[in-house]
Amino acid sequence: MHPSSTPIRRACRALCAGLALLATAAGAQDTRISDDVVRLGILTDLNGPFADITGPGSAAAIQMAIDDFGGQVLGRKIELIVSDHQNKADIASSKAREWFDTGKVDAIMDVAVSAPALAVLEIAKQKQKVIIFNGPGLDRLTGDLCMPSTVHYVYDTYALANVTASAITERGGKDWFFVAADYAFGHSLQEQAGAVVAAHGGKVLGAAKHPIGATDFASFLLSAQNSRAQVVGLANAGGDTVNTIKAAREFGLTQGKNKQTLAGLLMYINDVHAIGLRTAAGLMLTEAFYWDMNDATRAWSKRYFEKMKKMPNMSQAGAYSSTMHYLKAVQAAKTDDTAKVMAQMRATPINDFFAKNGRIREDGRMVHDMYLFEVKTQAESKYPWDYYKLVATVPGDKAFLPLPQSKCPLVKK
């Protein structure tokens, strides 16, 4: 009888096969993906005044990340669901609840505009689900309203106000008037920029508030002009910012003997493109990303351009980066469990074309460098979308609110 056919040999083979099956089963148990799909939802403005700065562009960036990841994680399919919250808190809240309750969505991304963001934050808190903000700027999202599964990835009102207002005030722009959007984001941006101006020895002479999507800025700009402030700070965003700047030029605020400097406290490259360099030249603004910074930013941005026929802004680049960071965390944690994925995201530095040595703090703030830019003149611009001159790089620890000053209850003091 051949030795391999002895009862002992047969028993060994059976035992080894059984152990292999047990190991396979154990490995499968170590990988836990709810309903066998990793499902992401993006709630954003698809057709309103903020559609150009987040909207379809952010959705395309997230899909690029999913595709670059291979379309699956841990052998499970990655799905993206896109919905328009129409800039309304009730629609955003209803959709988020539906997604978490019956749609089996694991994480919600973007959520442009403060009111929808606050509404979705509350639902995510109730359901203990991941939410990654790339579009809204309200710093309360990682302040008094922070929660363990929130990430504020791209920018916030504190960083924008801190970098832009301090730079302009230090350059001699001491007297300010604000034209602000009349909602939480605009109020916060105006308040924080005003505090920075005062801290640097300047004065706020007044403010005018306008509704989202205003069509006539005459009365607001007349108030700014009558104030004789050196600087008119624009605490608004998207189409509102574009229309304010265009109207300011028509009113002559930026020309003549008593010309005033416009400071865009939240401006995107899309806004500069819409306004044109003839009108936008000389504007100072703060961003977290510029497509033409280096080889890595150019390489990714050109891929994005092929899809969207426009260059990406910071929120759209951040949408890609944050999605990749989330998927890498799911892969490393071997699960889409909220607590385990969030722990992995916090433990892992972000190093990609969007951020170098970025990190997510315990309050949910992703800390990374911010950049102060000046818009080029027509003569200085040498090729399409060549719009910015880098004035200063501000390290994340100096750009964002220092952690000891945070009102987030998760921060140990």
C-alpha cells in the first residue's frame, strides 16, 4: 500500500482541508461590509446658485475616486447616489433620513450650503453615520455641533476670515464694510473676519445683508460706497459673490479717486472664471487648492478637465481626496462600521495632490495648509485658467482655529 493512502495520511489531508476552510471563514468574518455594498451619497446643489462650485463637479470628482479605487473595496461594490437638496434644509434632512433608514447609505459627502449641512448633521448624529463636509464652510460643524463621525475636510469660515482679513489689514486695509449673505455661513464669516480686522488694529464701519440668490445688489453696494471703507469684504459665495463683484464694478466701487478694495472671503476659481480677469484682477482670496500649483495638482486637474471641461476648485478636489481617504480607511479597517472607519481615518495622515501631511483632529477638522492668492491681470495670465499668483502659504496649524480654543465637546482640555 502506498504511504499516501494510509488512514493516517487521509486523516491528515481531511484535517488540513478543514483548517483551510476554517481560516477562509474566519477571514470572511473579519471583513464586514453591511449588505455587501459600500454605498456613498452626495447631497448637493445641482441646479442653484452653488451648483458651479460643488454640484455636478463634486459628484464627478467622487465618481473619479471610486473608479480610481477600482470600483470595489474588500471585494464589495462601491455605489454612488447623487441627490439635489435644492439648498433647502427640509429636503436635505428628509433625503438623509431616507438614505440612512432604507437606502443603506454608509456615508454622506459634500452637503453644500450651511442650512442643509446643519440638517443632515442632525440626522447623521441620530443614526451614527459618517458625514464628510466638502462644500459648507460653517465652522460650528466642528465646533459646538461636532460629533464623532463628522469630518470637515476642505475649509471653514475661521480659516477664510483668518487668512484673508489678516493679510489685507496688515497691508494697510484698516477700514472695512461687509456685504454678507443673510444665513448662517454669511453671518459667521462676517463675524469672524470682523474680529480678525479688529485684532489687527482695523475697524468695521458697517455691514449690509442680502438674501441668497439676490438679483439686485444696488442698495447693498450703495451702503458700502457711502461708508467710504477702504475694503469691502464679501461674506457670500457662488453666484452671489460673482454678481456682487460685477455690480461693484458697474457702480464704480473699484475705480476712481475713492476706489475701494474688494476682498472675496470665499471665492473659487469658478467665480474668477465667470467674472473674468478684467474685473477680478487684483482680488485677494484664500483657497485650499489651486490646479496649477505643482505637477500632481496639474495631472489630476487635467483628468478632471477632460470630464467637466473646466478646472476643479478646492471643494471638488477635496471631494475626490476625502472619498479616497474614506475608502482607504474602509479597506484598512476591513469594515464599513462607522466607529472603526472613523478611527482609521483619524489615525492615517492625508498625503495626496490635495494635502500634504493633512490630519483629522478629534473635533473632525482636517488640518492642512491654506493659500493666499492674488488674481492675475490679463497681461500676467499666459494660458487658459492661469488665474492666481501665490502670495503666501499658511500652515494648517496657523490657518485653522487652534484646538485649545475649540468649543467641540469631544476635545479634551
